[in-house]
Amino acid sequence: MLHTCSSSQTKTPTIMASISPLSFLSTNTNTSSLLPKRRHTHVAPTKLITCNASNPNNNNQDPSSNAIANANRRRDLLIGLGGMAGVAGFAYNPFAYAAPVSPDLKACGPPTLPAGAKPVKCCPPASTNIIDFEFPKNQPLRLRKPAHKVTGDDLAKYKDAIKAMRDLPDDDPRSYTQQAAIHCAYCHNSYHQVGFPDKDLQVHYSWIFLPFHRWYLYFYERILGSLINDPTFALPFWNWDHPDGMEMPSIFTDRRSSLYDPLRNANHQPPVLVDLSWNRKGADTGGDVDANLNLMYTNFVEVKAPLNFFGQAFRAGDTPYTVKTGAGSCESVHNTLHVWSGDRTQPNGEDMGSLYSAGRDPLFYCHHSNVDRMWNLWKSFGNKDIVDPDFLDSSFLFYDENKNLVRVKTKDCLDSVKLGYDFEKVPIPWAKTKPKARRTKAERAKKPLTTKSVDFPLTLEEDKLVSTLVKRPRRSRSRKEKDEREETLVLEIEFDRRLPIKFDVLLNEEEDLQFATPKNREFAGSFVNVSHTQKSSAMKTELAFKIGITEKLIDLEADDDDSVVVTLVPQYGEGVVVKGIKIDYEEC
Ligand code: C2O
């Protein structure tokens, strides 16, 4: 089905049985319809935002303030026009809008843990007093440094701070145990959504992935700083995108250090090279620098549509794990580092390899510090934050360094410098590491692709390639069209979320498993699942996995073709069902 231009940020028609207190009204342009059409929320930006933004070496100013201004203008307009905003209790309101997600603290309950996990409580201490976030005044900048360069005094402070956190009693919201539990609560079903008691709040596989984890680290970092009385304390970042940082940072692997966690993969101790495309196979002697850099380019430089980078929309009332949700490229790459770091001999790859336990490893926060840095870098390449109000107003709860419970909103975290921290500027060796096509068009003509379209659903089997022909609704689009909409491969899949899973996706490549390497331009991306559970439905998870392919098809000299051959290469994890593959166009 051809989705029109506004597919990505358009809200699907939905009847809202009730509206949450956070709902607000929109004007409805389609008054003839009885169904409440949710309107397109993308606000025409003052400047044209394109998919072909600047190159990674330009440092653009931060666009977030503009985005918020636009969103706010729109909201003011809606409230002005509506006059009925926030009217609760309407059983049926054709003008009801979706709302941003927020966790219901009062209803926090026990997590759903995977088999083999020791029982654990994940809800924070109760509090009746929630304060709204305010930007701290007169704070010194906290400069986050690459972990492999943290030595001397900085290292001593980091170890002291983590030690002090470990020494706090478990019921202190700042304690090591409670900080780890935050991650468990937000992704193992402890929290439900305000206004939707039967809907879980899940911070993975959607656009709240980046803002949630940014806030999480913000409070964690400030708690550590306050425990050692150093407001300049900054969390290091695991610089896995630079050859010098492509191993588990050695500061975490000293057994006597407070930064040590015994539950990690024994084969992945330094100096074993990180494998950003790890397939859990063979001798497992480490990754390849060039392949890692190619993979960085593919996932962080050429992805331009915000939803393809951040992940799909997740609004109040949405059920996590439906084909509407899905991770962006940033989260996908981050998943592999989780699976790579965790201990494979544990039942669920604990600690890093399972979401309920990941926060128990100090490495987790250092890993996420680099994920957070990727958000800043991606914007520095000229890309823009999502401007949808349901993204900007999504909210979370955290205890701060003074044990106050604080409500934070996504819109307040778009600019890390405003939050008081930044990242040391280090070289970005992947800015120009675009992989080369394995076969040019001329070479393909000598040995043409023979794949026909296959029937769905189909189940992937380990090490067995599946190829299918996918029709392209449009071909040879103009540069302008390409800049406005990213051609996007959409894979609707179903899988068991308890399993670690990975499969690779190749374009116009049907021959051999060995070509599934990020070093080839034909390599489009990888779906990666980190083990986790959720009780709202069975362990069956449905998602739409999306990959931007505009530039790939140009480089493969395939932009004038009517269709493209898509090959799936299952790497690990049983039972993935592919329900369909199509091409869509995501707004830039
Ligand atoms: Cu909440 Cu790295 O995951």
C-alpha cells in the first residue's frame, strides 16, 4: 500500500473511549467523517527540513528550540480554536487527540521477569509529592569524556561515586539497587500509562527510547556528583564508534573496582574488539574496525527521517509491540552492544544482555552515554528532532540527588547543554565511511537477480537466506522528493521477545551468507532484539522494523528499478515470522 507523504507523523484514525487529563483538542478538517480522524501533527517548519541535510562535518546550531516553538504555536492555536480542551469524561469525542505517554506511579506493580531471573522489586519508593522539572541554575558544565581516556583523578572520582552509591541502603531512591530498578520498572511491565491502566509503559522500541534514557542518565550522573560533592562530575562515554574505544573499557574490568560487574561475556574482555554486527558465531575473536565504521555510517550518517532514527511513535493508549511501534537505527545498533556485553552463560544473558538486569552493570550507563552522544551528533549533521507534541510532552518520573521525585518532559531534554552537560569532541572516523557496492549495475546485468516475490507469512530459520522481490511504489523520484521523504523498507515481523534475536537485511543481494557484512553497500541493516518480557499479551511481539534506503538504492544504481530484491539473513534467535515487507516513505 502506498502511504502518502505524511505517513510517518500522521496519526492513524482511532476512537478514543476516554480522554486522559493530558488530552487536548484539535480542529478537525474532516467534519464529514463520523470517525475521529487524528490529524497530521507535523508543523510546517519555518525552514524546509530535508532528508539530505548537511554533511556530518558541519556543526549546525541546535534546532530544538525552533521545533518546540512550532509545536507550542500549534498547541496554542488548537486550544484557542477548540475551547474544549481537557474536558474529561466524554465517552465519545470526535475531536479528541492522542496524548503523550506518562507513567502511573501509584499503580506501579511487580515486574514480569524472564525464566531463571531471581525475584526483584522494580518500583521506586512511594512519594506523594511530585515536582515538575526546572532547569538548574548556575551549574558548571559536566563534560563527558571517552571512557578509554578516563584516568587518574577522574577515574578515582568515578569509582568513589559508584562506591558511595553501592553503599547507600537499598530503600534510598539514589542507591545502586534503586537506580538499576528504574530500567526494570520502565521496561518490564511495572508501569502502566496514566489514563490507560491496562496499557504498559515501555521505553524501548519507540521514539521515547532516546529521551527516556537521556533523563535516566541525567539524574544518575547528578546523584553520583552529589555523592562525591562534585557538581562537575560527568559520566564517561563508551566510545565504541572510534577504533580506540572499540573494546570493553578497561576501567570496568578491574575486579577490585566498584565499576566491575562479574556478569559479562568472558570472551569479550579487553583487548577483544567490539563487533557492532555481532552474530554470536564461531571463534568469537572480535570484530573488524572497518566493518564497525561502515555500520556506523549506515545507521547514523545516512538515516535522515527522524522516525527512522528515533523509532516509531508511541502515544498514550498505544499498546507496546504492535506494528505501529519499532526501534530506530540508533536503538538497533545499541541493542547489539547489550547482547555482546552480557554473560551468555546466564539464563537471559544477564546483566547487560537482558533489559531487566542491564542497569545493574555500571557499563550500562557508560554505554548509554555514547548512545546519548549519538543523538547530539546526529543533530549536528543537520537533522532535526521530532516536533510532534505527543513526543515532546511524553513524560517520566525520576528521583533526583535530593531524593525529590521529579516529573520531566521530553521537550526539556532536547538540548544536552541546557541540561548542563556536553561531550568532549573527539574525531568521528565514520563520518565518511560509506561502504562500496559489491556489485555494480553492469555486474548485476551479467548475472541478473532471479528472485521472485514470496508468500507471507514466513518463518525464518537460522542460517537460511530468504529473498523476495519488493515492489517500489515510486522510482526515480526527484531530488526534492527524496529530500522530503525517505524511502523506507518496512518489515512487519513477529517474534518471541524473551529471545535474543538478530537478522540482517540485504538489498539486491541473493547469493551467499558471506556477503552479509556491513562492508558491502548491499547491507541495509540489522534487526536486533535484547531479551525482555512483558505481560500485557503473550510473549509474542509484533513490530515494524524500518530502514531508510533512499541513498542505498542510489549507490546500488537501482533507483530507476521498479522493485528491489530484499534478502533476510537470520543470524541468531528462533522463530521470527515475517508477515510482510513493503516500501513506505517517511517524512524527513
Ligand atoms: Cu533501556 Cu540500553 O536499554
